[in-house]
Amino acid sequence: MLDGRRKSIQPMAERLPDGNMQALQQFVNQSPWEWSPVRRRIAERLCKVIAPDVWVVDDVSFPKCGTASVGVARQYCGALGKRANCQVAVSVHAATDTASCPLEWELFLPEEWAGDQLRRRRAGVPEEVEHASKTRLALGVLDRLAGQGLVVPVIVADAGYGRSVSFRLALEERGWSYVMAVDPKGIARPATAEPSQPAYGGLGPPTLSRYREPARPLPNLINACTRFEEVTWRQGSKGAMTSRFAMLKVRPSGKEATRTAQEQAGGRSRWDGVLPLRTLLVEQPEDASEPTGYWMSNLPAGTSIADLVRWAKMRWRIEHDYRELKHGLGLDHFEGRTWRGWHHHVTLVTAAQAFLTLRRLDPKAQTPA
């Protein structure tokens, strides 16, 4: 938290009057202390104080040189906006309109690392850690947080997670509510669509119910009758944040949605062909000729459009987190290469950001451990 451009070990040690670079290096990179209890305490403390309206699922990238740093590979790097050599981590943040803080992290291990025993051994990757998609990592992080007894609020994510039907369905299976940005290329049917039962031909098993009309891309569900209304979701630095939104009932479609509906019904032969209803939130500003944003939600039918918009837009808070974590606290300044060192580093940075968050919420209060 002290002034200084670089927050890697050597410059931090040099800025301290009694700095010991070797001791600090040992503490961060090799010391056997467990990071999980530290993060658990941070999550418990921050959720109690912040009382989050949402948990935001996201991922962040760290540009890297070379091939030895744990999890590094050539992949899409959000920090650079292109494919590059980098690490990627999945994070979950507690957020309200006025405060936020990361609760938990998981480092993405690219597929090329899965069977490379030499690289794994040099980086200290535990044997039980395997390659997993970012959506699977996010589910694991959410399960850990819920397993600590924390109340799971509405879950928010960008289209990188929201476009995954299996991810949304996994949240539903756990009984969790979400408002997820989705890709306009996603397909759905209007709420009024009903499957029909084709006539039995007399041979073989009965033909299953099916929808006569194909599913449509989300923009094609909007027509002249779609009613947009103006919604203000928060006060920004330049005034009220306002835009026009519409709320539609749709039936998300596609292979994953159909397969899951069949499984929930007890099998293909027992499924009545009806896809479940979900809420589609659409944004189209007054000066736009077409929609600029889409979100899918499983919240109850009586949820107001103002609440849906506020939760959907609350993802902006984590940009504040990343700005402070990276530029103020050195999240992406870590120069170590090991699995243990990376987890120690992000835990210490998270603790520093949590401390600052608590001080901002109540500058005069003591901040106990």
C-alpha cells in the first residue's frame, strides 16, 4: 500500500527501512502457510460488512514473458485485447453500488500444462489440479464460498460466462439466482411457443413433442410491439446513468437447453417438450438503432425491471477493483513462477484491498483481523 511504481518483492523490500528481500521472497514464494483460511476470513469479514447485492464472476489476465511461470500460455489476454503470452485467473467479487472486494481466486491451468509433468513439477502444481474450463473453475469457487456458509446473492457475469447454457443451468441446479450477459447470437423461442405432438405413424416408439418453428437469434425476438422504458440504475460522476430497457419472457433453446430439460424430466421419453421460461433483459438507448445489450435471468416473474437493470449493471464495480488491485497494489507485478507463490501473492493483494475497502466504508473504525 506504500507509494511506489513496482510492487514486486525487490522494490518493496527496498522501500522499507528494515526491508529484507530474502525474507520477503521466502514468505511469498516458499513459505508453507495456507492461503485458503486467509481468503475465507477475508470473505466472511467483507460479506458481513459490505452485505453484497451481487457476486460478480469474472476473469483477469496477467501478461508474461517466457514459459516457466505457472499457467502461462498463449491465449486471449483481456489486458492486451488480443492473444498473447499470459496467465488467466477466475475471480468472484462481492459488490454493491458503493463497495466491492474480491472474495476468492482460481488460476486457470491451460490444457498444454495438464500432461507436462516437467513444467508442473518445476512450478509446484499439485497433482490433483487438472485442466478445467473457466466456467468449471467459477462453479468450484462459488461452491467453496457457499460451503463456508455465506449467503449467495444474485450472481452476475459477462457474456463470457453467460453464453454458456451449461453454466447457467448449473447455477439453477444449485438454487442460485443470476443475471448474466448473453451473446445476441444465442437462440430462444417466444414465451407463447408451444410444442406439438406429431401424429403417430404406427411403427416404433411414439414421436416426441417438438416445436414447429425453429428457435431465433435473440435480436429476432424483438419487434415493433416490444415496449422499452427508461430506467435509471445509479448516479455516475457525470449524472444519472439512464437508458431504455425491455423485459421479455423467452424459452432459451439449443442442444444444451434441450438435453438438460430432458434430463430434468427423467429422460427423453418422459419429456413433454416444453422448454422453461426465463427473463430476457434488453437494452436499447434512445439514440441507438438496435439493442446494445442482452441479459438472461432466472429470477422470479415478479422481479421489477429496475432491479434487473441495477443488478445487471453492477458488474461495473469490479473495474474499480481491478484498477486498484493492479495499479495501486501490484496484482500483476508478481515475478515468481510457482503455484504456491502466485496464490500467496493474490491473497496478500486481496487482503490489502479488503483493508482499504473497510477503511473507505468507515474511516474512523478499527479494522480487526
